[in-house]
Amino acid sequence: MTDDPRRPSLIDLFREEARTQARVLNDGLLALDRAPRDAAALEACMRAAHSLKGAARIVGVQVGVELAHAMEDCFVAAQEGRALLDAAWIDELLRGVDIVARIGNDEDESARDAVGACVAALQGRMASVLPHGAAMLRDSTPPATAAVAEPSAIAPGANADLDPDTAFNDLARALRAEGTRAIPTPQPDPDAVFDLLADALRAEAAPSNATPTPTQNDNAALAPAQKQHDPLAAPSTSNSTAIPPTTEPGRMLRVRADNLDRLLSLSGESLVESRWLKPFAQSMLRVKRVQRDGTRALDQLHETLADLKLDPRAHAALEEVRRLTAEAQHLLAERLADLESFDRRSTHLSQQLYDAALQCRMRPFGDGTSGLARMVRDVARSLGKKVRWQLVGESTQVDRDILDLLEAPLGHVLRNALDHGIEAPAVRLARGKPEEGTLTLDARHTAGALLITVSDDGAGIDLDVLRASIVRKKLASEETVARLTEAELLEFLLLPGFSLREQVTEVSGRGVGLDAVHDIVKRVRGSVRITHEPGLGTRVQLQLPLTLSVIRSLLIEVAGEPYAVPLAHVNRTLHVDRTQIEWLEGHQHIAFSGRRIGVVTAHQILDAAPPADESRTVSMIVIGDGSQTYGVVVDRFLGERMLVVQPLDPRLGKIRNVTAGALMENGDPVLIADVDDWLRSVERLVAGGDLKHTQHGVARAAQRATRRVLVVDDSLTVRELERKLLATRGYDVTIAVDGMDGWNAVRGEHFDLVITDIDMPRMDGIELVTLIKRDPQLQSLPVMIVSYKDREEDRRAGLNAGADYYLAKGSFHDEALLDAVRDLIGEAYG
């Protein structure tokens, strides 16, 4: 056996083989569930089980041999028409497929018992439908078990000590016995075939620098075998036709993921750098114009001095300067033409290189969704519903990192559609629909993005039930809910913990489905949109970037600094006359697409110096969606750019309002905006009443001589109550929507007091207090906890973390909070 550490062990190869065959079995069984007599699906399943049995026997995984053999018996019986694989039988076989993926793991000791139960169930079904089934099953015990000592989930030492020569000789003997037993047709000389197989596999086990060369003997041994039927193939019928030999498959290499990521990053940088040539060529055109002007000036000087009697040497020098200038002008024109040609070739080649590198990272959409069809079938059966599954765009190419993140959120969306959307068969029939519902998953490229749509033909969303649920959960008042548009109502489905189910089931009801989808999609700079038609169905659309390494962005300037805003998050760019900005109820608004949206300056979001420009119009980008749509005023637009995303140093932690960095064509750094953080910052400014008019350079609120209080709470109601209570007493109040938001705020601004809740997403109050008290620069900052948790142990936990005051919301009233604030920091003006 080779000592090359790079060669994967046989047991690792078996695990990969088991996963591959499990996918084939899963797809084939789902096809048989729809069409039990599908000959192609039966053939594929039989071959997959047979291949799995042979691979398990090689590495000594006896339980794998037993399971695969039992499954193979079922498929052969169905092929021969002796059994019909109904839904219950398919359930047992799918259970076996689940076990297949586990039997190659040393640590999975439960596989042996699971295999035994599954094999017994399959044999029981065979015995119930076949005459003398039990005897037949006893006679079909897998041969060559003597080659495997002491059956176990994995033979001890198989991973380290298995000798290829011994293993392949065992394989040859086992396959000879299997071929002799299973196929009573004339066979080729098995010694020649299996000796050739053993030689080839020994060559594969040799060091990589050893290149085997086929010999005449090898070719001679292979020739008669090619004229015979494959001893491992199923018997062919009399009218079968010969299958022409396929072309040799493309050569496959194993590449480390980080090397592939580095290749894509470098190719992306190459693409961005190549685009530096165009502006450089344009600058050289300006040099050419300056040179042309200089030549004209020399010509005018020559004409002026023509009437004067110059020293011959001076005249000769002037003529030489004119000649050299003309020559330089000619050379510059030639070099500019060469530069423009090089620019075109370089940009084209860099784009091709980037596309090729990106293609290495791309995988078919179907690769990441192979388990969804099975999940849909299982959930539908558990709910007693009939569902037809449709996958459109299976070959659509998707970035590997995005594809790896998709299966979980898509599973949430599909389960919601099955539980909440598609009706029970009896209900569908009563509504004039076919009893079988349709659930479709569609993936396609559109407008430079990946668009994934999950749609069903179910009942749609009952908006009255949704309104009642919003009010019941105290997320908004009845009056507010009554005024909300349909799109604004549907946004509540994306909130953490929100569910239309009052009772929790195994399928739904915990409110983590669409919230988890929204969180993952936002993490990759995507968006989620929900639409529905009453009685006709619901559609959930996920819009995602094609890749995470390069983004199309809009460059803006704020306080003299460039920022990049991902174009996927920019709804519109506007030039707005200042007179169109109205000040209503303390907030700025403009009319946009038939409704009013709030206006805020990017300087406030980024804590930058206020703009000094008082021009008649302002530049504005529109971000957000639904009720969270805002116009953000910037100094100016710098154009659209393709940027290679450079992650920030993790030691910096999460920087508020910034997600990553990049380099522009001239090498200058630019920060990429975190638009979700921008929206949270705007919400905080709106809640705190800190919005400033775009026409006035009012001093920052931080410069007022008042005590500053940071209120950290994920409940909008509690935040607003505490803000108004403190603001009416003169305190300068800033809002944070969770612990992470609060931690970013205290590190970036000065506060005299922090008031925080305990239970919050991303970072809870106890962790926030602990971080503040551990920071040398912040440990003197007073912190008050205001929480619904009123048990003594909760109070001790908060105080032990470093809180200076603990107030229970259960006994909360205005004066109690104000008294505690005054005890800690005094009156508002100090």
C-alpha cells in the first residue's frame, strides 16, 4: 500500500460512493413513488444497490452488504413483475437509503441495529408478496461473507491497514461468485477480467508520479471481455440494442476550497485592475491635447520670429524643437492606439479569466436541492396531502457558497407551503381544485441576479387571520393594522417568532421558518418578497447575488469619502429639488412612487460632518422596501463599479453600517455599506427624534449639554415608551434595537447611562453588560437592566454581570424608572 498521505483511504472512498449511490437511490425511489413500474428507475435503483453492495464488501462493511442485498432483492422482484413497490414499500426503502449515508461512519454505532431492523422489514415485505418468500430469501444470502471476518459497522483497521492487493483479490473472488450465481449466461474468462481490474487498481494505488502504460497483454485480455456481456449488468432482453461506447469523461482533480477561493479572488482583482486602463487612456488623451496645444504655440512662435534675423544656431534649435515635438506627438498617437487595443484585449481576457474561475465555483442548482423532493414527499404524507413536486431550472448555475446556504431556508419555505398553503384533498375537491396540489421550485438568472421562486396553488394567505395574529401578538394596534397595505402586512411574516399557527406542530408553529429564511438571505445581500392570490396560491421569491466575491455597486461620496452601496439594495437614484422635501410631524418626506417616504442624510447615518453644500437640488438613493423605505441624501454620485469584496479583519468585530471593503481602480480603499445596518440606524434616528433638516447644519445632538441615555430593547413598544418618558424630562435618548446594536453604539459614541433589556436577538443584555464592564474605557459607564424577568436568580445574574440597577418590567411605572435614572446620573441637564 502506498505511503502517499495525499491518497484518500479506501474507507473515505466508500463513504463518497455511499453518498453517491444514496442520491441515485433517493431519486429513483421518488420516481417509482410516482410510477411504480418505471423500468428505467428500477434499473437505476438495482444497479445502485448492486454497486453499493460490491463497494461495501471490498472495505468490510458487512452491514452495508446486507442492506444493499435486501434492497437489491426488492428491485429485482419488481423488475421481474413479482412485486409492486407501493408507497409503504417505498417508505421502507427510503429508510434504507437514509441508513446508507450512515453506515460508513466509524462513530455511528446505531447503524448496525438500524440496518438489522430495515433488512428485516424488507424481507418481511418480500415474504408477504412472494410464494415461499422466506425460503427464497434464506437462499439469497449474500455470498462471500467468509471474506469478511466478524461483521461490524466497519471492519477494525479498515481505514488504515487495508491492503489494496488483498482487497481487490477479495473483490475478484466475490464478483466471480456473484456473477456465477446471478447470471447463468456464457461468461468471459473471469481471470483475465479481474486480473486486469486488480492491475489497474494497483496502479491507481501507486505514487502519483508513476504513470502506468497499457501493455499488449492488457489489451489482449480486455478484448474478449468487450465482446461479451458485462458480468455485472442486468440480463438484457432479446430486442435490446448495443450501446455505443461513450467518450472518455473529462479528467477530474481534487482542489482545496481555499485555493479555489484564492483563484477567484485574484481573477476578480485582475478584472478590476484591467478596467484601470480605460481611464488611464482617457488621461493620456488629455496629455495629447496639451501636447497639441504646445505644438501650436511653437508654430505661432516660429511665425512670429520668422521676420527677425535670428542667429542660425537659434533658428536651428527652434526647428529641432518643432521636429521633436511633432515626432513626440506622432509617437504618442501610435502608443495611444496601442494602449486602446491592449485595453480591449486585457479587459476581454480578464473577463474570460474571471468567468472561467467563477465557473469553477458554480454548481448546478439541483446539486444543492437533491434532498428537497424527498422532504416534500415525507411532509406531504405526514399531513395527509397529495402534492406534485416540480423543480424548474435544475441546471441553473449557482455559486457554491450560496448553494450551501440554500437548502435550509428553502426547506423552511417548502414546509410552510405544505402546511399553511396547500389544502387537504377533500378541501381542494370542495373548492373545485384537483385533489393533488402543485408545489414548484424555480431557479433562474435574471438581471444579473439569481431569482429563486417557491410557488404553490393552495389557499393563499388569509389577511384577516394575519391581522388578528399581529394584534394578538401586540406587534401593532388594531388601528395601525387596519391602515397597513397588503405588502406591509405580509412583511410581518418575516419577523422573528411570528407564526399564523396557534399550536406548535412538528412541521410549523414556532415562528422560525420565514424569519430564518430572511436572515440567511439578508446575510448574502439578498432580498425576500412574498405575494399571494386569495384562493389561488402563494409565491415566495428570493433574489440573491450570483456570487459573493464580486459585487456591482454604486459609488457615492459622503463628507469627502467614497462609499460603495450594493446595487441590489438600491431601488432608485434621484436628484430632488429641496423644495420637494416636506417637513411633517418632525420628519422629512418626499413623494415617491405614489406614496411618501422618509428622508435622512447619509452624514447622520455615518456620523459624518454635516454637508456644507446648499445647492438647489440634492442627490438621493432610495433603499429598503415596504414600510422601511427611505431616501438617503448623499453629496454626489461617483458612478457604478464592479468591486472585489475584501472581508474586514475579524479582529475589528462588526463595524456598524459597514459590511466589507474593496479597492478601486486607482488603488484607493472604499468601504462597502451594510444597507441593513443603514436601515436600522435610520429607524433609531426616527425613533429618537434626531433627524435633521437637509437645509440646516444643526449641531449634533451629542454636543448638547444634556445627559445622554442609550435605550437597548428589541421591543418597539418598550423602546418608544422609555424614549418618550426620558425625552420629556430633557434627557438626550438614543435607541438600539438589540444587544449587538447597543454594543456598537457605546463603542462609537459617549453616553452617560445604558438601559437594556435581557432577552434580545444577536446579543442579550447580560452579554452586553459583561462586555461593557470588561472594557477599560467603558467599565465606569452606569448600566440599568429593565426586564420582565423578576425572579431573584434573574436579578442576581444581572447584578453579578455588572449591572448597577435592576428594574423589573412587571412593577414598571414612570416614576420608578425616572427615580432610578436620577439616582445613577442625576437630572438631564448637568
